[in-house]
Amino acid sequence: MKKLLLIPIILLLTGCWNYNELNNLAICTGIAIDKNENNYEITFLVSNAKKNEVSAKEGEAGTTTYNGTGETLKEAINDIKLKMPFKPYTGHLVVTVISENIAKEGLENILDYLARDTESRNFFYILLSKDAKAKEILEIISPLQTFPSQTIASDINSSSEESSLIYKITYNDFIYTLLEEGQNPVLNSVTILGNKEEGTNTKELSDTIPKATIKIDTLGIFKEDKLIGWANKQQSEGINILSNKTNNIYIKTKCEDKYIMNHVENIKLKTNIDLKNNTVKINIDAKSTISEVNCKINLEDKETINKLENDIKKELDKTIYEATNLVQNKYNTDILGYGKIIHKTNPKKWKEIKNNWNEIFKNLKIETNINIKINNQGTLLQTIKEAK
């Protein structure tokens, strides 16, 4: 009986200890990693708990940043700790932004250090800063979110559902792809639109039009742990489709001298690799919805719909070609996971060819068979122009 009574008492004591300890912690929701010459510069984005209580009415930022430098990551973080009144805590880390120049050198050391952080849960998003320092990304203030890290996370979450350009890549996702045989990783990038300096001003919290905003951008292409180049928007969309990371895409087709916007969704992808004939056969089945019409067209005419379906197929085929041409001919890096498919389906064959996979991958002939059916013209069965 005494032992049973001790259990709730111990739990109560533990709860009080945690509560008091939290008051002495600086909650870190974002980390930026830059490099100047031989020194790392680390930036912690920290929740400003006391100012959060009055930020809405007084226009004060709910966060603050602390910077540290050092020849190693640990030295830079120790430098930050000397400047902070509380102990930094990364258990609620949302995002880590890494500068482009570090990614080109290789992320192995940084990934290894982040893995050794016992407080972090490793489910945070990892991104590359593009055309800006990583720390500048975390310093941009958004009127819609208390923390810049939340702005980035919200952008990724919403965009990954609505756009084929972006999908969610956490630290664990990146590490898993990096360590797995037969596939190289990619990372989303993030950039700043507008005036970087004015975007850090707390006046932004009360302005109707922000002077700077954060935008999730195109994919960074890797060979092992090194960034070797960037994809553009169309190439990024094609990569995500071929990697089975998205099931929808908006495609623009010509109509007279204007355009029709088509939402291609429910994309079903099947990939078959025939090493005897050195080919990859990709079958794509999808449905499409007409979301915008800017010309006079008869949507009740079967031939018109058939032509539109063919136009969508051609544009989607172009997107896929742009992606495969980029990864095969320009960068020669298998970020599509074709080597991984062989490794899983035929481990013995993979063992024979893996040392020559770069050359084999580069020369694979990729064939596509696309089937698109328009199943929805929106709430209007006919365009207003045609009805008039």
C-alpha cells in the first residue's frame, strides 16, 4: 500500500519540478546555420514569452534572435549561450534553415551534430536559404504568425496540400533518403521577397502591406550530402510527381490567344524498370478539373473536351521531360529513386550494378504513358462567354 501511495506523490513532485524548470528555459523554435569564411554563424530564434503577452496591443515581436560564431558548430552554440539569460531548449524546434554555401560544401557534419541533440525530436523541417542568409530568413516578421518559424511551417503545410512544387521534408526524411541505397535527396528552399532590412522591423506587425515576406521556393538537388544545383518551378513539379510525392498539379493550356487552367488530381503513378532494355516505363492516370477559362469555348462539345485532355497530356509530358532531363543530363543524380526500386525488388542485381549506377541512370530511356480524363467542369457546365 505504501508503495502505491508513493507513485502519485512522485508524479506530483516531478510535475512541479518541470514547471519551475520551464521558467528558466529559452524555447528555441528555429535555427539558422550560416558560414563566413572559416567560422560558423548559428542563430537561435527564441520565443519571447513575456513580450508575447503584450505583442498584440503594443506591436512588439513575440520572438528574438541570438547569434554565435565559432570554428565548429558547438563553439558557435556555446557563444550563443554566453549571451542568453536562459538555457536554450530545442524540444519545440520547428525549422532549421541552412545556407546555400554550406550545403554546397556538404551537410554531413551538420546533420551529425543535429542528430546528437538529445532534446530535439528530429521532426522539424529542414530547408535551404536561397539568395539570402539563413539568419535573415528567421528575422523576417509576419503579421499573421507570432514566430517566423511558424510562418515557414504553415507555408509548407498549406502549400504541400495545394501545390505540386512543395512537399514536407523533415530532418528524419532527409536522413532516411540520404542513408538509403539507390536514391539521392532533395530539399525545399526558402527565400525572401521584398526588402530584407525593413522586413525585420516590428512596425511590420501593424502595417497593412508587409515590406518583406518569406516564400517557400524550388527544390535543391543533391548528390549524396552536397547541393549541386537548383530546379526551376516546372522541374520541381516534375520531380515531385515522378518521386510520387504529390498527387495534384495545376496545368495551363492554350485557348485561342489566352489560357485555361486545369487542376490535375488523383495522380496514380506506376514505374517499371527494365534493365535489359535500359528503359523506365511510367504510367500516369489522373483526373482533371477545369478551374478557369479565359476564352470562348464549348465545354459541352465532346471533341473540345478530347482536345483539352490531349493538351493537358502534352503539357504534363513536357513537365516530366524537363525534370528527367535535369537530373539525368545536367546533374546525373538519381533523386527519383529508381536505384532504390531495383535495390528493393532485386537486391542481387543491385549489388552487381550499384557501383556503375550513375552511368546506367544517366543512359536510362524514360518513356511515359499518360491518361487524363476531365471529370469536372466546375459549377458551370458552359462558359459565360459561350452561353452569351
